[in-house]
Amino acid sequence: MKKILLSCIIATVAFSCAKDEIPVPTALMIEELDLTLVAEGETYRNRFYTTAATVNVVIPESAAEWLHAVIDNGYLVITADRNASIGIRTSSMKIVTPEREATVNITQQGLPTKLIKITGGVPSSSQSSEGMWEYTWDGDHATYWHSQYSAPSAQYNDHLLQWDLENDAGSLDLIITYPRNNPGGANGRTGYFCIYVKGDGTDVPGGIEGEEPDWDWGDPLGSVDADGYKLVYKGDDTFKQNAYGGPTIMVLPTPINHPTGVKMLFRGGPQGATGISRGGHGSLAEMELYGKVG
């Protein structure tokens, strides 16, 4: 009985469409609209259906070198090439038919990382009664280094920190700095800052991609100091001065192979200058350095 009734309904609809020429909308179905793919590269077969005679897959020019897609026997086959960076990358593609379109969002993970061991180093000053220098790599985000504030005070001086690294570090790709996070303790949180790295090729000026920030403190990106450290990153954390804002995560646009040392220079003075650290002091809870695996 159900089969007969269904047949009658189909026949009625078909007759009605033929008589009144009611257009049938194009069908378009894609099973997954948000995909996360692995860093090593992956091909994903996304179930796909449409009644349209023609279908176009549109990939942004910015992703055309690493993201690809074809339609094959009921599937949208999406391929992401290997991501050689530790940073994630994202894009999207549009599936376009004459009457409908859909967007598939793609996120590709970055390569896994390993923590590079810090073996020592030296700050421009240190207040041993409050924060030892070694606290910047002790793995405890509750402890912190603080610059000298008892006589002779380093307040309103620029603060230079330098770390020595283990000998077998393959590459430096990611830097994370953690400000002091003790309740009510804001002195020394960074303002304008520069990151220098020493390693293979850093004795040659230039070669660092990225835009200069809109402030002119410090040397230009790619500059090399007298000790062979290259300026690879410039940042502005003044928004974190009055309230704890969490870590600053820096993916280096140009990884440094076989790094041996890292420096951080942040502005501490003169008093009243734009971009100085909180109160002109220096403090830092933790410096973490990472290189990609493989």
C-alpha cells in the first residue's frame, strides 16, 4: 500500500512539473565543510554530490602552491602538501555550480616541535633578592627574573638578556616568552622588544622576511650585531603592561639552523618614552625555544 501511494505522489509531481514547468533547484551536498589536515601532507576524500552539469573548484591564489582538489567519482578529493613550518596554515575553497556554491575551510597543522635546552646565559642586570636570572628557564612560570632596582638601579635603562643553547639544536622555529604573572605584579612587563639569534648564516645581514613594525626603536630586521647575532623579530607587548595577557608566541618567518644563542632586548627607558617596559624595570617569567622535529 505504501509503495502504491508513493508511486502516485511521484507521478502527480512529475505531471505537475511538466505541466507548469516548475524549475528544479540544483542540488549540492558536501559532507565535510571544515577539515583539519596533518602537517606531513594528507589527501582527504570528501563525499560530494550535485545535480549540476558543470562544477568549478576555486582555490585562492595564496594557497595554490600547497592546496589542491579534484572531483572524482562522487568525492571531492582534497590534497594538502607537506607544511614545512611549525605554524598552522589555513585557507578555503569554493565549490561553484551555476545556481549554488559552498565553501570548504581547510586548516593544516604545523610540524611537531621539541624544546631546545637552555644551558646558561647572562642578563644586563639582576635583582637576586627578588628574581634570579636562572628562573627564566627553570620550567616554572610562577618564578621570574627581575632587573636590578636597588642601587645601582637599572630602572629606565634598556634591558638585554642573553641565553646559551645546547650544542645539538637542529633549528629554531618558535619562541615563546612568558611575562611575570604574580597577582598585582606588573613591573617589568615588556614594551617594544627585539629578538636576536646566533646560528648558521646569522653573520650575514638581511634575509629575514616580515614587515617592520610601525615604531622605529631598535635596528632594522636582518641587522647583525658585533657578536654575530641577527635581529629576527621585533614586537610590541605594551598592551600587557597593566594586566597579565599570557605568553607571546613568535613563529620565526625564517628559521635559524643550528642556533647557539638568543638575545632579547626590550626598551626600559628613558622615562616617559613610548614603548618602555612597565615602570622602566625588566622582568620575565620564562623563555621557551622550540625547533621543528624532522
